[in-house]
Amino acid sequence: MSLHSFNRRGATLIAVALMLTLPIVLSPITSQAVSLVLADFTPTVYVYLPVIEKEGSPPPPTASPTPTRPPSIMPGRWIGATSRGQPLLLDVSSDSAQWSNFVLTTDFAAPSCGVSYSELTQTTAGPGNITSNQFSFSGGVFSFTGRFNSATTASGTYTFSNYPFVYPLPGPPYVCVFYLTQSGTWTANWQSTPAPTHTPTPSATSATTATPTQTPTATPTIPPASTPVPGHWAGTTSRGRSMSFDVSLNSTQWMSFTLSTDFSAPSCGVGSSDLTVTRPGPGSITNNQFSSSGGGYAFTGQFNSATAASGTYAFDNFQIVIGLPYPPYVCFYYLTQSGAWTAGGP
């Protein structure tokens, strides 16, 4: 069969396929016939080029969102009030990582014991950790939480849960036990920061070179030597016990005067015991002096310099109720004691 007999397009494609795949040995095919076949079929030519990657800068990395950092916490003394309008204070360490000296005062009534109004000052020495600007404490009958909302503001809650009080009675059973259950909130603001440690500036070595022109600097206003530095003051009594108090930012008030002492009450079977009394204040500082008295307890203070103070304290028939495990279940001891104290500023 001759290739000339393929007239339809399909036959022509078969002929071309044969021509592309077999050796050309069909001599009867004329050049005209081959020319007609090629004119009728134009094969599609695919050219495959190697893939060449072009070097270039990689796409910029996707920026990670910047995490929101909690606000920095100012170190030092924080002062505020509870939801009952009673004073509160706490301290923050110099690295803002711990709280300490959490002092909260509250008021309450104990009608079952015939008490219409009374106050309680609860001091939790700490220290405790501040994590993610939050802190807390739980001591069974007293607990609190706190959160620093900004560098200078804080808020939190407190709870008294069956906190026991013993009130003396003039007759049997001679004692009334009251259990306080109360909760509330508190807010506080930063008041002062610990004073930085001053490093003495070395004296300049004199030289024979020309004296440079000195730029005058502003002379800071220095308060009188006896004006107390604001912040937390701490010291000891003449009996070697701790005491402390705070001075307001404008150096015109004292707050949270806390003093510890030791005593013995042999009439109640107590050989040795400790007593800590906190007077919240505030009280005025006048002519660099301050004082307070009431309830069988009094103290005085004198600022001898900007960072040194001294004073006295006295207990005059200060009533201490000591519980007994047997009738009459309570023993009243009246402490009379006096002494001196010294303290240093921040």
C-alpha cells in the first residue's frame, strides 16, 4: 500500500508517525509526496529548559507581636486604705520582686461579748514573692491578695476567717470568745522609695594645665539637717527589740509606729513572752518631734538629723490577756515598762 492512498487527515498523521519512528527506506515515496505530508502536518515542538534558581534576598521574617509587659513596680513604701476606710501599708523590695510588712487595720463589733466597736491591726511580716505583678498570703484565719495595676497603684482583697478574740468579763465565765469573719478590698499608692546608696565622688587631681571654663550647675536645695528623710525608718529599743515607723513624703507626718518588747508575767505562769504593738497613726511631726499616747501605751520621738532619730516608750498598766487551759481560762496581766529607742532613716 502506497502512502499516496492516505487522503484523510488521520491517515496522513499515521504516515507522518511512521516517518518519524522508522528508518526512511520507502524509496517509492517521491519528494512531492513527502512535501505534501509535511505541509499538511506541523508537529508541536516542546523545548525543555533546565530550571535555574536565581539567588536573591529571602523574604523578610514575619514580625512577632511584641508581648505586653506588665508595668514596672516602684520599690519602697505603699500606703492606702481599705473599703472600710481604715489604713493599710506595705513595702516593696528594691528589686520589686518581693513584698513585706503588710499592715492592715479594720474595725468590727462583737455584740455577743458586749463590744460595740473595736479595732484590729494585723501585721504580716513576709516577705513574699511578687509574680506577674501579683502577690498573696494565706495564714488560715487571715489572708490577702494584691495586684499592681500600674507602677504606682495597687489594689487587692483581704479576709478574716474565724479570727479569734478573747474579751475579759467581770464574772463567770470570765472570758468571752468572739470569732471575726470579715472581708473587704483595699487600694494603695506608692509613697516613697528607698534612698540610694551614696558613693563618695573622688577628688579631682590638680594639674598644671590651663583651667577650663566651668559651667555653673544649679545648687540643689538642701533641707535643714534635722528635717527627716521620707520613707521607712527602722531601729532597736534599749532592750534590743525591733521598732520601726514611716515618715510621709513631705516629712510632716509619722505612720505605723511599731515596737516590740519582751516581758514576764509570773502571776500568769508566763516566764518570758514577746509583745508587738502597732499604732497606725498618722500623727504630726512638729519642730522635728512627735508623740502619741493612749490605752496604757505612749511614745515620743526626736529627729536628731535627716537620717537619725531617738525617743522613748512607756507601758503603764497595759492590759495583756493571757489564755489558760483551765478555769478561769484567762489571766490578766498589767505591764508597766519603759525604755528608749534609736532609729535610722532610709
